[in-house]
Amino acid sequence: MGWYSHQRSHTGQDIFCFLGRHFYRVSEVLGKEMLKKPVGSLKCYVFFFQNIGDIIVTTPHSLLRLFKYQSLLFLRLCHLILDEVEVLLSEANEQVFAILDNFKKNIEVEGRESAPHQIVAAGVRWSRHLEHVIQEFMTEPYVVITAMEEAALCGSVQQVVHLCLESEKTSTLLQTLDFIPSQAQKTLIFTCSVAETETVCKVVESCSVFCLKMHKEMVFDLKSILEQWNKKLSSGSHIVLDMKTRSVLLLTERSAGHAVGVLRYLERADAKIPSELYQFTAGVLEAKEEKKARRPLCPYLKAFGFCKHKRICPERHHVNPEIDMPRKLSDQAIPTFGYIKIIPFYIVNATHYFGRIVDKHVDLYATLNAEMKEYFEDASNKTTVEQVEKFGLYGLAEKTVFYRVQVLEMGQEEDQWALDKVLVKFIDEGRTGIVPRDQLLRLPESFRPLPPQAVEFIVCRVKPADGEIEWNPKVTRYIHHKIIGKLHDAKVILALGNTVWIDPMFPSVGCAPFGGFCSFLSTQVGRPGLGDGPAAAQPSICLVL
């Protein structure tokens, strides 16, 4: 689906701007190797094509920040491309219209009347804001819509829905049809099967209405039907084969699988929705969630307190007391409050880590690690595993350090190159990796009883700026450098299953003779990052959970 407006041709001095919702996805559209010139910390990339001009790849928020520092740059902005326009207008509406206003004002500047200007908007769904964009900011727009349901929204087709039992569908249909129209009209009836097509045709004909029928699984004369279709209607005639600007949808108990999608579509069409449909879809969604009761908790719910794609997300979105009880690391469960000492070993992003909780009194893992080191340093104990099993527990050496690992996946026979490789999880650190099969060592039973020590940590209160769902890789690398493998103190806000939400988290530094907490993490995400930086404040997600 696309919306396109263009005037005149471009020159080599033009600026093309490619706008997307999430920067680290947008930058991949044209290839990372093409992004040559980052503009400071503004999350904008500029690169140059000979005979075309500069191309800026960025997000609405970042482009507005760039406008503050380099406003003259916008005088050369001639081509504006909006990717995922329906998402942009939904999640960054204010910023997008501010950009469009600036774009329009620059075109109206004296001496710029003859400059080329173009807006291209591409998306997969029609948005109610698009009509305003087309009317106010596009000159001679050319609109292409490839999906019928989106075309219906664009054309303001009235959407009406009736709920009924499957056994009452035919009678409900007859009540819906207007058999004595004040003006000649055509009606198009969609059916689900050949049998239903035959039934509907007979019922309509029984009401003395001329009816044409066609179905992909039926034999029909397309030429004859098209001739009837194109006939000019006489006053009072009623041909059942077309759709006017009113669409009537009959939903029965057999439509449960489509109910949620229909509801979302009707909401986008601003249609009047029966309360029964809300109740029905609520039951459908609840049933879907119940089927996911044993699934892991949604990572977006854990990180942000909500999931934008809850309707299609395969993960669980509610707390299940049976599986969300804090997991035991030894004789004691994961703490649910107070301060703890942690060591991050694997950094997923700036606020999401895997690591170990260090017991203040008895560090059972340190004891186990020392025993494993002593055992495997004896060459006679390094027994290679002959038969590797999926989910089996083994030993693995990395330089002079020995780990407990669990096999997650093994190379398939069709992948000859990966046949000698296995995907393992370091159960005491949380990271995963692909290792040669012949490096797995037999793990004695004495090293197995201690439960996996890896715990998932999520830092509360901060999130990526500009509504992003992914952290800037530079921020993640910076945090990784500062905290990996180092002892920290953290306050537990919430603990569910193997996940602990913490706030704050700072390095544990001994300040003799006092000991304890010495200084707050000066590089903590959110402190220097708040404002125009890479981070934004986040309300407590723990209240949501």
C-alpha cells in the first residue's frame, strides 16, 4: 500500500530523508555498509550518492532534534519518505506532523517555488490520519491500495456487524437485505463454501430477487455473469452482485477464530460495535491466554510492563503463581526484597542481564567451581562424551575455567557443516554458545545437584528514548564494558520465577574501615542518558506485574 506525491525532478543537491519508527531497524533497510556519516549522537545517518544527493536515515524524534541544530539543512530537503506510515502516525503523530509542517513551510519560502518536492508514504494499513496528510501536504497525490479491506476503510464504507447463531444466519440475512429499495442497487454476498453459496442463492431467489452465483470450486460462465453485471439497472431492479458503501457482516459461533480480527477492523472503521462482540472477543482472548499458561512470561512485558502485540504474541502475559514462584538456587529461594550482591556475566542490552547472586554467607557455586577446577585439571578426568543427548548436562573448558553446560540443540544430519557443533547454555551464567561436540566432558554426579545459578536481572526505571523498543548498541556495549564480571549491589523490587527486577544497581566497593556501598554507578543508564540522551524515565513496571 502506498501514498505518493511528486513535483518536478530532483537534482544532485537534493536531500532525501527516510523516516522510520525504530531507528535500528530503519538503518538496515539500505544496508549498514552504506551508512557512512553518523551525525553526532542524534541517531541520524547521512550518506551521499553521486548525481542524487544526501540521504538521511532517521526517526521522527531524531530528525526534529537535528532540525534544532542544523535548521538550514531543511532548505535542501526535497524528498521525504515515510516508512510504516500507519505506525509513525500512531506512535509519533505529533513529531510527524511537525516535520510535515516544516517541509511545507520550506517549500513556500520565496525562491523555493520551483524546487522539487516529493512525499512518499508506504504502509500496510490505512490510517485515519492519512486523509489529512494527503489533503494538507501532498500535491496531486497518487494513491495505491492493494488490500480490499484497506480500500474499504479509505473509501469510508459503512461497516455493520450482526451477531447470530449459525442456525439463524439465513433468516438474519433476509432481514438485512432491502428487497424494496428506493433506488436501483446491487448487492454482493460473500459465502464460505459451495454449499452455502447454493443455499443463499435459493433463499434470495425465493424472495423473487434475480441472483447470480459464482464460486472458485463451481463451474460458471464468467462472460455471462460479467455481461449481467455491467447491465444498466432499471428503476426498482435489484441485482445481487455488487457492493455499495454499506458492508454487513454476519458473525456466528463458528466465527470465533476471526472475531478478534473483525473487532480490531471495526474499531479502525469507527463502526458501531455491539457489546456482545466485545464480550465474545474477551472470552476468546482469555481462552487464548489460558492456552499459554505454561509459556514463558513475555519479554516485552518484563522489560516495559506492556506488550504492543499481545494479540499475536506467543508468550504469556499474566503471572502464573504455579510457575512464577521465585526459583531455588540452593536451599534458599531467590530473594524477593532487600539488597543482594550480583555479578553480571551476560549482557543482553543496557538494562537486561544474566548473572549470579552471590550469597553473603556461603557461596556454594564458588565451592563447586573450585572442585570442578581441581577435578578437571587432572587429565585423566577429562573424558570426552561419546553420545551427546539433547538437554543433557556436561562439562566444558574455556581456557583455564570449567563450566556446567546444557545442550539445547544439536546439528542436523542435513547440515553436514554443523554436524559436529552443538548449541549449549552455560547454566550458571545464562549465556549460550555454539561449541564443538568433542569438547563436551562427562560431568560427575557430584557436580550436578546444585541447581543452575544463572538469574535474569532487569533494571527498572529506565527505557530507550523516543519510544524505541531496542537499546542503542553503543549504550549496550558501554554498559557491558562497565559491569561485566564485576560485583554489584542491587535492591530487589520484584522476583518472579528466575527473573529479578532491581533498582538501583551500583558497584560494590569496599571502603575500609566502613565497607559497603561507596559510590553510585556514575555511568548507570538513565543518569547521563535522560533528556536528549539514549534513555528515558520509565514508570514502575513492577506495579503492572
